[in-house]
Amino acid sequence: MAYVSTQKTTQDSEQDMRLEELIQGLEEMSQDSSGRISREELFKVLTTSGDKFTTTEANQVLSLIPAEEGWISIEGLGQMLFQAQVSE
């Protein structure tokens, strides 16, 4: 009989915490705390904060992100960014 652990590994727990921190940071960018961010808000953040993106770079990023009626799910965006980071 084989033993299969059902507990999360420390690495999984650390990744979950980093993902949660990323999503929290994205939620702080949202002006209305609705769990989503407008394309305009995200564009502004990309072009004015931290390592600033050029207008062209920001538009390229936005073209890769699914949006529903101009709104982007913060949780979905966080997971997408986190997966891209983990894949590197």
C-alpha cells in the first residue's frame, strides 16, 4: 500500500501566499474595490508606476488580457501574472 500525502507542501503554501499578496496589491489599485480593474486603471498603473511601460508596451500587455466590457478580473489577472512569473 502506498502512502499519498494530502497535505500541501511548503512550496505550495508559499506560492499561495505570494499569489494572495499579488492579488491584494492589484485590489489596492482598483478605485472601487469591486474585484475588478478597468483597462484604463491598469493602463495608468503600467505607464506611471515602478518600471514604467511605454504606451506601446502597455497596449501589448492589455491586448493579452481578457476583459469583459472593459473590466479585468483582478483574481484572474493575478493568477495569470503569477503563472507567468512561476514559469520563468
